[in-house]
Amino acid sequence: MCSGANASAASAKLDVPIVLFLNFNRSHVRTKYKKKPGLAYARELNRILWFVESAKRVGTRLPLYVTVSGDRNASGEALLRSHGVSIVQNEFVEPPKWASTFHHFSFTRIAALSLTQFRKVVVMDNDMALLGNVDDLASDEARAPGMVWHTATVLPRKEHSAVTGGLFVLEPNLAEYKRALHHLYYELNIKRTTDRAGRVQNQGVRCYDGSDQEFWRSFYRPIYELPLRYHAHQNLKMSNHEWHKIRVIHSISGFRAHDRSPPFVKKAMRYFDKPSASWVGGTSKHVR
């Protein structure tokens, strides 16, 4: 009985992968990469490789997938495959008109809902690292849609806490994906005005930071709350005892100057601000 139960549990985990996104489009890079958009791609690749390294350290049994679309890079994808990552193609989700240029690529995570070959997906931001095993997110106890709430860091005067981009537990569904795109482009952050001729004008107006977090705030009701251990960032104020419970750390560049994490967490974080260095199996190499 025990061996059969273990085999069943193992097979259940295989259809719940960790999914990261390398959906690249040169026309949507951040302002500082406009002249050298390839550096933006290299940085995302570096982040993913660092995440993969952390996943190996903690011994996760969840398969690792990276979705790709837009301006693809064969050598970059080959490098990921050499590290045991599977590549899956999906469509590029165009950012809405109200999106911040800084967060244009965040909306591609909505395409996780189209990955119906999986029963459930654990979506991670590229600048994450695993401090502990997260395989239990594949169990039925981790309900979807599941996300972590953090103390608000965008507009504290508007809210005390909110769902935070970085980790999502989702159940792919094509009907939901279609509904998500309609919500993103035709319902969310749309200010309707009337011109002098009586014609209705739709204008996009961001409410928070102009990222996909605005989408997730309003698309799902309810959103199941996941424990903080599945998504922490370095600006959280916690005791050393609480930090030792954390399994996933988010290396948010904007919080780097206010890092409150202990030394063992800092060792797991990388930012890849220098464009010439890439993390490749523990060695520094140049990715073109």
C-alpha cells in the first residue's frame, strides 16, 4: 500500500510544473535597454539560470518549464535545456495601454492560464530563488488560484495589503484565459469619457504600479492566500526565526537598498546588474 501511494503521489507531482517566462519583445524593453535590448534578454536568462540552480540545491521534484514567445533566442533556449529545463511556446501577451514601461513583460504570466497540458502550474517570477522545497504546492491542499499577500508597497494609502506578483498557483483553462484577456483589455482600468460629439472614448488609466498585479487584484474572486513562506522579499521585517521558515525569496531590485534579510538569505539573491556576467553552472560566462 505504501509503495502504491508513493507512486501515485509522484505521478501527481509530474503534472504540476514550476513555470517561468522568457517572453521577449524588443519593442517592450525598459528604457535603459532601448539601445541594447539583447542585454535585457541576457539578464532574464541569467535570473532563470540562477533560479534553476537554487531548485537543484533544494532537490525539488517538480519539473521546470520556461515559456517562450516573441523574439526568441536559440542559443539561450539551448542553454536552458542543457540545465534540464523544458521549453514550451506560448503567445506573447501584449501589455495594455495603461501599463508601465517598467512592467511590460509582467503581463505574459497571464498566459499561464493557456497551459492546459498541465493540471496545475506554479508560476514564478524570474528573479526568485528557492531556499527550501516547494513540492507541496503540487498537492490539492494548495488551492488555485493561490497567491501570497504582502503589506502594500505601492500605494499604502489605498490598501493595507495586496496580492503580490512573484508566485502564483493556477489551474490552466482556455475559457478562463479568454476571459482574462477580455478583462485585461476591455474591463480593467478603463476610464470612459464622452467627447463633444457624444462619442464614447476609452482611456487607459493605471491605478497602482502599472504591472500585472493590477490584473490579479481584480480578476479572481476569491484568491486563496498562500503562507508567506512561499514568497518573501528582502524588505520584510521579520525575526531570524521567521526567516528560517522562508522557502522562496524574491530578489526585487527596488528593495535592494533596504535589505532586511539575514546573511543566509542574502547569499541566495542575485540581481545581475552587470550585463557581461551570466550564471552558468557556477561559472561566469558571457551570454550573447
